[in-house]
Amino acid sequence: MGAATVGAAAQTTEPPPGTPPAFGTGPQVGPEVSATTFTEAEKLVQIELTESEREVAASSWRSNMAALYERRTGTRKVSLEPALAPALRWDPILPGQKAGPQRDQFVRSNIDPGPLPSRDEDIAFAPVTKLSRWIEERKLTSERLTNIYLARLQRHDSKLRCVITLLREPALAQAKQADAEIASGKYRGPLHGIPWGAKDLLDTAGIPTTYGAEPFRNRVPADDAAVVKRLHAAGAVLVAKLSLGALALNDIWFGGQTMNPWLLEEGSSGSSAGPGASTAAGLVGFAMGSETGGSIVGPSMRCGVTGLRPTYGRVPRTGAMTLCWSLDKLGPMTRSVDDAMLVLHAISGPDPGDLASVPSKLDFDARTSIRGVRVGYFPKWMKEAPATDVDRAALETAKKLGMVPVEVSIPDWPYDSLDLILFAESAAAFEEITLNHQVGQLKVQVPDAWPNVFRQSRFLSAVDFVQADRFRRKVAEEM
């Protein structure tokens, strides 16, 4: 009731002579607070005021600070559109550094794909590098390949729970169009006719995009995300919208838990759970995932696929769900490195809808030897949990392949404190469903899931947010 109430009995004092006061000149608003309010709040932000400091803070709060919440609680509320980004943005290129490769070249592998396998299963598990050659040489039609994947998606989804929306009719229409274009000599490139799946936080015009979350189950966007448009332009065939942990956390969504195809009693990890599971199980040619803090590399490691978390800003996020403006990235999940680069090549480049997207060159030659490539590793970490014999064997295999392991280390700093940036931005991105309590509809309500984190984040310190951003720069410079 008191959120926007003007205190009629506000105490007035004569200001001292000289410069007029800079702040606190407006009417008193918001609920009454006391020194006790600050005593309790100090425990949340871990600072300590003296008794006199609390008294001054409490007596001036309603005129100095309460009005700062008018955008959300006052009579002149302003709604913020989901696509509206903060004015500040993160630039991963530090002063004095050059932005990535200095030349633009893309040379795909030119291996002979061999004869088309007789079994549909062997075709399904083939990498895009082979599938694209068979389609280009007209040994395989996009329609047949699309039907293979649609059948596998239907057959295996009951165990994997990796599909949110199956797109049978639109996919077959795209496949037939691809075959007609290729037959007439209009071959668009290595993704032409290749079926793929999109993590269900990428907008698809007229097709539900649910974020894996109950409050958005009926959300149908009017336009395609930028990467969806680019993959359509490359001739790729969208066969399914794939699962993600609700609002891009973990692997549980409103349809259940997405499972690892190689160990069905284990989740596929998150949040790109569906892209990881479906790619590993040969249900799509490739998939598009997203990563804020591990959401591509986690499922890729768990399910055994190639995940590429691109440099921030390389791939535009226009039309993708925002979790954290300064951390979100979109990238491919595939069954080979070459495949990942084929997809990255198609989706890279700036888009006016993403203020953080930048022009970037891509220097890739599939014929280049990996001998001499340096692989950084942390010796201490390789000797302790959660590292396993598999990780140690991978390091030995890198040596056998001619790569050069290089020991690295980083300072013992409180890196987890950087999560303040993620928590604050994500709570801002989903402010509306937090304040109207729709987050209570999410299946997972444990303390480390988004509903509780979003609510707790309302009590984070804005000053500490700025300090965390400064610490982020320090970490970047150290790395």
C-alpha cells in the first residue's frame, strides 16, 4: 500500500545556506523504514553501520532512495521489452589486442565420403561433412535424410525426452524444396538439405518457442531468430525444437528430464540438453545450442559430441532468449570438429538486433595439421576429483597426436563471486515472472534453481555489481 504513498506528515527542515541539495529533494515515497530495518538488511549485504549512521539512513531513505524504484513500484511504471539490452556491454577484446584472426579464409575438408551406407542408422550417425557430400553428389536426397531423422526422433524421444516440438510437415516441405533446388543446379553449400534441431530458446516464426519453462509454453513468436534465418538461407532443414533446462539451467524442463543417450539413467547435463542428446543419438545432423556459463560444453562433454562456444559477439543473439546480456552466446553442437566449423561459418557475423555482435573473421583450413597445437591444462586439477582416468587419457592422446600440452595456472582468486553478474542480469531478464510469482510454476524449486536465485538476487548490492564487473576485467587481463 505504501509503495508510492507520499508522506503527508513529512518532517521539513531549513536547508543550510549555499549550494542547494543534490538528492532527496522530491516527496517522500514508499513504506516507512527504521534503523531496525537497516540492522536486518546489513546481514544480507554484509556491511555494518554505526547506530547514528543507521538513524540518518532510515530518516532519509524515503526521500533519497525509495524513488529509485518508481520505474517498478510508482505511479509512472515503465515496462521494459525483453529485447531491450542494458546500455553497458562487455567487450572481450582488451585494449591493445587485435580482434581474433587477421585473415578471412574457410577451407572445408575435401575427403571422399565413400559409398552411401545401406543402413539408415549408419547414415543418421554420419557427420555433416559426409552427409553434405552425398547430398551434393545426389546419392542422398534431403527428403530421405529428413525422414530418417524424423523417424528416429519419434522412436527415441520417449526415453531421451529431448524434443519439445517436432516439425514433421514444415521439415518435409523444406527438404523437398532443397531437393528441387539442388536438382536444378542451385546448390547453396554444405548445409543445404541437412536436417538440424534448435534449442527451444531460438525464436521460430509461427512455431512455439517455450524456453523449456511452464510460463512460456504457449509463447509463439512472430519472427525467426537471426541464426535461424541464416541457417534457413543456407538451406538447412529444421526438424525439431529441442529441450533445454527451464530458462537455460540444467536439464529438467516441463516435459521431464532430458537423458544422456549413452547412459539412460543419467541426465544429459544442461542447459543445451536436447541439442546434446539428439546430436549424440543421431537424431539430427547437427544442433544449435547456447551457453551462458557451460551450457554448450557441459552437455557436449556428458553426451560425447563436439560443442563450440564461440567468442562473445561473433554470433548474433537477435531473437534468442536473454538470460545474461553480457555472457550469452550461441554455438553449434555436432559430431565432428569440421561439422562445427561448417555451422559456425554459416551463422557468424553481426546483426543490428544484437548490440554486442561484431564483425569477425574466421580463419579455418581443415587440411591444416594439428601437430604443434598447444593444449593448456592444470596439472593440479588433473590429479584430483572431478578429473578421471578419461581426462588423463585424453591428455596422453593429445601428446600422441602431436599436440603440445602446456602447464598453466591461475591465481587463487574468488572467481565464484563473478556469479553476481549472472544472477543480477538474469533476475533482471526475468523480473516480471519473478514479481508476479510465475516462477513458482517451474518444475524445479530447489534452492539452487532459478526461482529462488531470482528472488534472492533482488537483495544483491548494486555497488558490488559494479565491483564484480571491475573484477571481471582484472580476471580477463590475467587470463
